[in-house]
Amino acid sequence: MSDKPTLVPAPQLAARNQAHVPGESPAYRAARNALLIEEIELRRHLERVAAQRRALPPAARYRRTSALLRRRARSGYRRCSVSTTR
């Protein structure tokens, strides 16, 4: 058996929605339900992406004493501060 919970399809969840605006038209309700379905699917997609990010292996470490810093040292590169006051 899978560890993943079975998710209720988004259209079925939207159909269960009991929050209605008084006097809303059927067209408005249909549009709101379509939007709700898209929002549910978006949240599910974001969670899948977050799970993929969490499952990434550790990234390679880099050291600050890289070739760039050595090139800067050879070129005479120096940090300087710029003051706007006179």
C-alpha cells in the first residue's frame, strides 16, 4: 500500500463548498468554483515541488579561496568604500 494519502479530486472538493454569496448568480458560482479548483490544484503542485526540493541531495560545498579570489589578488583588486559625504 502506498504511503501517500488519496486526495479528493479538486472538482469534488469545490462542489462541497458551502460558502456562497447571498444573491449570487449561477454564472458567478460556476466561475468561483472554477477558480477554487485551480487554487486547489496550484497548492497541490506547490507541495509536490516543495517535496522535490526537500528530497534534493546535499549541494556541493565551495570554498571562498576559489580561482576568482586568486585572480583578484594577482590583479591588485582591492575593496574600497565610496562615501557620498564631503
